[in-house]
Amino acid sequence: MSMGFDKETFKKSVLFNMKNVFRKTVDEATKEQMYQAVAYAVKDVIIDEWIATHKEYEKQDVKTLYYLSMEFLMGRALGNSIISFMAQPDVKDVLEELGFDLNAIEDQEPDPALGNGGLGRLAACFLDSLATLGYPAYGCGIRYRYGMFKQKIENGYQVEIPDDWLKNGYPFEIRRAEYATEVKFGGYVKVVRENGRERFVQEGYQSVLAVPYDMPIIGYGNNVVNTLRIWDAQAINTFSLDSFDKGDYQKAVEQENLAKTIVEVLYPNDNHYAGKELRLKQQYFFISASVQRAVKKYMENHDDIHKFYEKNVFQLNDTHPTVAVPELMRILLDDYGLSWEEAWEITTRTCAYTNHTIMSEALEKWPIELFSRLLPRIYQIVEEINRRFQLKISQMYPGNQDKVRKMAIVYDGQVRMANLAIVGGFSVNGVARLHTEILKNQELKDFYEMMPEKFNNKTNGITQRRFLLHGNPLLSEWVTKKIGNDWITNLPHIHRLAVYADDPKCQQEFMDIKYQNKVRLARYIKEHNGIEVDPRSIFDVQVKRLHEYKRQLMNILHVMYLYNQLKDNPNLDMVPRTFIFGAKAAAGYRRAKLTIKLINSVAEVINNDRSIGGKIKVVFIEDYKVSNAEIIFAAADVSEQISTASKEASGTGNMKFMLNGALTLGTMDGANVEIVEEVGAENAFIFGLSSDEVIRYERDGGYDPMEIFNNNYEIRRVLMQLINGYYSPQDPELFRDIYNSLLNTMSSDRADTYFILKDLPSYGEAQKRIDQAYRDESWWAKAAILNVASSGKFTSDRTILEYVRDIWHLEKVNVEL
Ligand code: 26M
């Protein structure tokens, strides 16, 4: 149907690439080689569209979005690409003719994981939607040598294994040496006078060469192929043998090392700032390269730098890329000789900032000493931005030092990146309605009062192409059979499914598909964990990064409670339940890692207790990542979205579950609020404190968990099991830290900072409602279908259209072949 795809040509291309790359015929090839040959054949299919897309952009002189992000959690490209040029059945046939299974071939691809979690995966969904909607956009990031670590579970503990995703080469990327750019670190700034004007030059610096690699981002069925550009670092000068200067030699070695270390590894932190110098180097490295390149590209086809913002917009994915503000200023001031006012006008009309968290430990604040040593010229510019901004505060709020203290960019020996991002751009957005309201009314209140026009909300979304069409082929087909395939590019149309929600035959079909997907996940679990699970049990799933505010601990405490009930009464009337967890903990996050150990210890005891008749199973899925996520969402009955209200900015897993017909068990947090609004509270299980209540408690210094401990026998029993060796007989003290975190005020934190014990009773009641509800299969099927039917709002296509309308102002482009 689309895009110059021809079955026979494709087959020839696979054979040709097999010969050319591996010197083999197909029947000698391994699966891995077959994957590579197919991937190269896919590249052959899209390469002309890729070229044509960029020709068209140039011809129409379009405005371009640069989505600046430290993370792009892309997931596998092969299957998604084949779907995008709508040739999946044909490719499947071709591979079968050659004696291979498409799924098995897709499984050979390393899962590119240049991101941690929500923020990185959002960037990937956005790129998919931008290409599918035909908007000119680049993703700009870092080509980490090692992505997110692979997780192994050994003796119940997380072990991190390096993710050597490039070891066999990555067939989809193209090195673009012609766009290599120098990036400078350190040294000092010299002022030179030049015809009466001051010029600033950086001297005595070290530098690296940034070399871009491009990956294609294929729009769905529209011939558009955009680009994800990720930067690699190379040493700039090789040793010059005739140089006997000891200083030069030393510097050459240092620069060689700098290049190697800078892109070595993705920091595996999620919602936590650690203040590492290398992290700031990474930030400036990819930003300087991206911004330099954007300006150069613009000046190749335009002569007036003053109008830069008319053709370019930079979206900052959290504060991580915020040095884009002073970097653009530097280029305009130092390289183009503009005045401060001119440069500031251009910069603030180009940059826009997205906030993804209100967790205070995630706020980036760099010590001046470090910042100015690494980026001396950038620091000067930041100081001047700060000086002028403080002046503005004083004019608006004369004599109000409090306002200066709260909003200053440089203060208390630190550079505050969020404040810089807010001041240096024209837009500030949160990622769900509730989150944006909390930003406006609490976290960023002073900024909102000073510049309300900048603030706006953009509720997150996800791509249905990956998370339904690719991840859940059975449900996709069913939906298409019922309502046509419009939903693939227009998700709100999926609401037409609602009329089938009451139809018993449709309910049965839906439940059959869910069952088959559960069988698929059960097989995965058996293969990867060696655990036998019953696909007729309720699949109750919590998959996301491990963090205290996400409260995996509350989930497992409830499992412990249920197990106690079952031990008291083996005949307890309950629907069998499989509790499924998947989560990576930041490598240095002790308590998170201990929580993984707790989950696995509980699993060990419960899964091996024959006396409970298999009514509960607990599974921790090793190495949760995009590729197994697709399988997990498709198989879920219950979606656990149980963060402490006000803490989860949006969540996006919640949307992926909903799209696949799982019912939400959640707090009124992040985008859960909007999910419930769409599907109706009667088709979800809502519990717990509201964000207002949490915020009120926090203001009043918390609550007293001891009161719950003393008055609630069941909770007390569960907590005692944390410290009496019930789940760790060989080391009864193992979980003491978790016990303490719930009951004891620790150095800086309140006891039970995340209101786990406070919400536990209401969580337990919601779980009981689920047990009751699941017994009525027809009710459950109806609610599940209504969840799918109501998921239309949560497509990233809608999110992107809103960004375009309110912030980016891009023009759609048609690409004809
Ligand atoms: C910071 C400093 C050093 C190293 C790493 C970081 C860092 C990395 C990732 C900090 C935060 C990071 O990600 C935060 C994140 O993923 N936030 C999530 O963003 C999603 C998309 O908007 C939301 O849906 C989630 O609610 C939010 O937690």
C-alpha cells in the first residue's frame, strides 16, 4: 500500500545484505545475522524517504523543532519500522519463505535503552508522533556507549550488568562525520578589545570532537522520516610526534581520556540529582554540539540571525539541557557579535522548558565552583542573566528580598537550573493537569505570579503504534475488525468501541484475547524466571522504576497482609492473584534495592507454600525494559498506579495499561486524575489521600504512623514480619531499614515520608473491591473494553498537536515520492 515497498525487492535486498555484510547465504546464517540483514534491508526501504523528507524541509524552509533530551528510550526499531511502512504481513511472509520467524528475528535486536524511564520513553513517543503527524523535528541527544544497565536478579538482589548495545554494530544508525563539531571545556576567558568593543575568547581549554550519528524516525504510512541525532565524542588531536613539550603531551592524553569518558555511560538515576561533574560535561557536550549545528544550519539558508527564532524552537526535556540557554547566548554574543539585548530576545523566543517532577531531590543545582571551572564563559553569561533578572525582581517587588532569595538563578553558591530554564525561555509546562496546577500554586508559585503567561499544561501521551499495534497484535486486530483501522493515527476514534462494551459476545472475545496475552506472558515468565503462573488468575501488575514515592513497598506489604489472611484461613474465598513486579533501582539507591530484595524474599516464601493452594503468586520480572513492557501491558488485568498523591508528575505506564484494557488501581495523582475523568470512576479503583491532603500533612510536619502501628493489628503483624526473620530467617535484621523508614524519624526525613501506612487500609479495601469485581466476568469485560474505548485522549499525537498549537507553531509537511 505504501512507501515503495515491494516484496520481491525486499527479499532480494535481504539476500544481498546477507552476502555483502556476512559473506553468507541465508541457510548458513544465524538468527542474529538474519536480523542484521533484515535491518539493513529495512534501511534500504526507508533511505529514499529519509532523503526526500529532508529535501522537502529545505525546499519549504520550514520551522524546525529541536527536542533536546539527555535520554531517548527508543526500544527496538525493527518491528516498529516494518509496521510504519505497513509491510508487516509481507515481511513475515518473506522471512518464512527464507525459513525464519519474524518474532524470533525481532528478538535478536538489542533494546536500545538510552534512557532511564518515563522521561526518556516520553521523548521516544514524541518522536514517533512528530514523524507520523509530519512535523519537522530533530531529537538531539547522546550516543552513550553503555545504555541503561541490564538487571540480573541474584539471590533476590539486583545486580547491574553493562548494556553493551553497540557490540555487534547498530544497523539503523549512520555516522555523519561531515557535521562534527568542537566542544570546549575549562580554561579561562580572555577579554580582547577589538575596534572599541570587548570580545571574549576562551583560552587554555580542553576540547572534544562531537560526531553525530543519525537514526531514522519513521512516520506511520506517510513517507516522512525524521532524525534522531545522537552525539559521540572523539579526541580532537592525535599525538603529534614532533611535539616535545611536556604540557602538550599531557594535554593530548587528557583530551583523549575526556572524549572516552564523556559518552561512556548513561547515569542510571531517575528523579535524583547527584551533582557529578561528568554529568555536567555530558550536558554541555551534547547541547553545545546541537546548538552550534542548529545555528550553522540556519545560517546556511538565511542571512539574518535576528530571526533565528522564526525557524527554530528548542524544547528542553527537563532541566538537563538548560545550558542551551547560555550556550545560544554565547554563540550570538561571541560568534555573531550581537548585543546582549538582541541575543536575549532571540534566546528567550527560542527556548521552552518542560518540568517533569516536583521531587526536591531531583532539582539540579550546580556548585558555582564546579560550574565556572568547567564552563567559564557560560558561567559569566549565567551571572549576567542572573544580575539582570534580580534587577527585574527588585523593580517588580521593591524591597522584597524573599522574592530574590526564592527566584534567583545564582544563589547560595549554586546555579539553579530550573530557575535558569524558566527565565531563559518563553514557555514552562507541566506534564499533567494536576502537576501543572501544583507547579503554579506551590513549587513555582513566585515565578507563576511574576510571569503567568509562560505557564501551560501539556498532559503526556503515548504512541498507540508501539503499545497497541506492535505490542498487542491480537487486540489490535480485534479493534480494527470492530471499528476499522482509523485508530492507528486517530486514537480518539477508538471510542467507537464503547457500543460493544455491553455485548456478551464481544465481552467474550475480549476476554479470550486477554487470556491469550496472559498465556504469552506466562510463557515469558516461565522461560525467564522459571516460575509457573496461572493465566486464569488476576494479573496484577506494577512495572516502573523503583522509587519510594511510587510505593512498590505498599504493594508488597499488602501481599504480605493477604498471605497472612490465607495462612489464618486456607479456605479464604479469593480469586487467585498473580502479583507481577518489574523495576530497576538506581545503582546507588540502597533502600530501593532492599525493596527489590524484599519483593523477591516474599515471592520465595509464598510461591513455595503449597498450603495456600496457589492462590497467590509473586513474580519479579528481571530486566524490565521496553521490549518486555510491550508483552506485559498486553497481559495485565490490574494496573497499579499507587504513587503518593502529588508526587507522580504524570505517569505514562498508566496510559499504556489503559490502552490494553487493564483497570487502574490508583491514587488521584498525575494523569490518573484525567484517566478516571475519561473512563469514569466506576471503571477504576481509586483510593488514598488526595494531593491536597498530602500537601496539608506535609505543611503540618507529617502524621504519626505509630498511631496506625499501635491501633491496627494486621498492619503491626506485617511490620513485625519485616524484623523477625519471617521472610529472611538467615538474617532477621535484613529489612530493618525498611521497617525504620516507616516508623522512625530518621535524620532528615519524617517517618513514613510517603504515607504508605496511612494509605494502606484504603489500598486494601480497593484491592478487595477488585477481588469482588473480577468474579463478575461480564462486568469486568465491560469495564476493560470501556478503558480501551476511553483511552483516546492519551495518544502522544494529541500531546504533540497541543505543543505545536501552543508552543512550537510548526507547519505540517507532505512528502510525496
Ligand atoms: C538527574 C541527575 C543526574 C542523573 C539523572 C537525572 C535524572 C534522570 C532522569 C532525573 C530525572 C529523570 O527522569 C525523571 C522522570 O522520568 N520523570 C518522569 O517523567 C515522566 C514523563 O513526563 C512522567 O510521566 C513521570 O511522572 C515522571 O516521574
